[in-house]
Amino acid sequence: MTFPPSAYVDGYAKAKARLSDREAVDNYIKHTVIGDPELDPVMEELASMPPHDLHRFIGAGIEQQDEVLSTAPKSLRDFFNNLEDPPWLDREAFRPGIRAFHANVDLMLTAFVTGVLVEGFSTLIAKSFYLTGRVAATKRRLRQNNRQLLEIFYPGGLERNGDGWKLSTRVRFVHARIRHLLANSDDWKHEAWGTPISAAHLGFAISVFSQRLLEYSIAVGAKFNEKERESVLAIWRYTGLLMGIPESILYTNSAEAKKIYRITPMCEPPPDAHSSAMANALIQSIPGIANITDPDEKENVINLAYRLSRGFLGNRLADQFEYPKTSTMGVLFLYRMKQRFQRFLKDTQLIRSENFTQLLQISVYDDIGVSYKMPDHFRQSKSSDW
């Protein structure tokens, strides 16, 4: 594989010329050819394992079913046995962020769906999602994202037996599985694009999920004190580690998160048709996850989502995503004022209850609980259900 991948050559040179922090630019580009150094070799070894056994052993490891896991291949047993909490982990530091999340669920969810998730598709990670055909499954994926968001901010959710821990670790396995399937397909252009679902892209994504989430939530009316902001960052940092993001590209604080998403657009090629397809599919799926079927109401929701998203992202990125041309003048201010007025009229506890109920309703909760099925083909249309 050439280095840097050819799609990054121009951006890499320009970023190095424009920024004084060349070390950070080098680090980002280095991670475009890195996936999950610990799990990828394991999934490579297990590639030919029958899907039923693979699902069973992954589930056993995550669910701590030692008797089942004891019959798994040694590489997978070693992977789970070697999982350790990092020395910087402080679960007590999660408490302020959890409280702040449940006080602002509706606003954070608005920011998450129309700003944070969409911005993640501004990198070449969009190709990984587009080539798999996951555009058709955008509604379910959005519900899964909401479910993970709810569980990592649930009290105890990031404990070893919490659903936030389990779902985040499951995401790690899904990424590793798709990374392997894509990397071994004829559709993936290694010399141009580097590694599928690279550590660089995930490092950028987790910075957006955390710091950008705070910024966009504040823009639509959420309020956080300093401890709450630091706590939200701490929650997402640990979640990023569980998702397999190497610490070498995982932010440590707000300043580092900002640096990563400042550098990324310079290094990455401009968003293309794949990025546009994924971003628009996400916006278009919003009425569906809220079970809105009335045509006029669906249109109103989509129009508002586009306006909010354009307000978050700015016209340049929104135009690259081929969003409908629309004015965003005052949209974030008016939305923020409306939310604050509603909070003024309502009881705080009632808001928290309604917010929590809302998030439950638009999240995926399968009857079987957390599913550990993995795709067995990189194309969604050719894979078994997972």
C-alpha cells in the first residue's frame, strides 16, 4: 500500500503547508492506513469460521459467558482476556455528563442527528458505508446510533455489564468485520483510500461525537457547566476506546478534539457523491424513525432538519453534501429561543421524563436484546440479516 494513500496527497501537502502543528497532520495521515491493531488480526483469523459460531463466541465474550468462550479459538479468548480499563478511566467523572444528558436529551438528540452524525460523512468513511449498501438501512442504523447514545449516558451503562459497554464493543466487532470484508473485496481501492473505516476516520468521528455535540447542542438551547462539558468528553473518550479507536488518535481533552476536527477537513479530499448520498439519506430518514407518516408533517420535519443541519455545518459543507438551497438566517437562534421558552413553561422533571421517553421510542430495541450477529458479505443486499 502506498503512503500516503493517493486521495490524501494533495490535502496532506496543503495541511502541512498551512498548519504549524505538522506532527498532528502526520499523525492523522498515518492513521488512514490503520484500523484496529488489536482486533483486526483476530477477525482475519476467524474469517472462515461459520457465522453461527462466530456470533456465538463474540456474544459469549461480551456477555461474559465463560463456559462458551472457553471453546472459542485462542486468539478470541486472548482478546477478551486482555481487555483492561485504561489507567485514566474514572467512572465517577461520568456522573455530571449523565445528568446533563438527561436534562437536555431532546436538544442533544437534535444536534446528534442533524449535525454530528451527518458531519461524520464528510470524510472517506462515507465510502465504507456507501459501498456496503447501508444507505438502504439508514433508518435502522440511525435507531441503533440513538440506542447507543442512550445506553452510554445511562447510569452504569459503561460498567462492564452495562448495555453501553456491550453496544460499544459490538460496534468495534462490526467495524472490524466490515473492514475485513471490504479490504478483501475488489471494490475497495487501497492505494487511493487507505484502510476501510480507518482509525483516522474514527478518531475524527469520536471528536465530533463529543466536542461538536456539545457545541451544536448549545447552539439549539442546551446548557452545560464546565464539569458537565468535561464529563461528556470523558464519556465519549472511554466509548471511543471501547469502539477500538487507538489512543494514538483518541483525544484526551477538548483542545485535542478541536484540533482533530480542524485538521481533518484539510487532510481529507472534498466530500463526493458518496458523502452526499449518506448525508441526505440520514436527513431523509428522520421522519421514519419518529413514525411520522402524514406527508405534510414529513415534509415540514425534513425541511427543518435540512435547515438546522445547514446551520450547524455551514453553507460550504452543506453545499458539498448537495443539500437543498435554503436560508438559515436565524434558524438556530429561533429554535434555541423556542426550546428555552418551552422549558420556562414546563416543570424540569416533566421535561426529563418526556425526553427519556422520546429517545426510547426512536431507538432500536430488538426483542432478543443486543444482537451479536455479524455481516457475512460486505454488501448489505448479499449478507445475512445482522
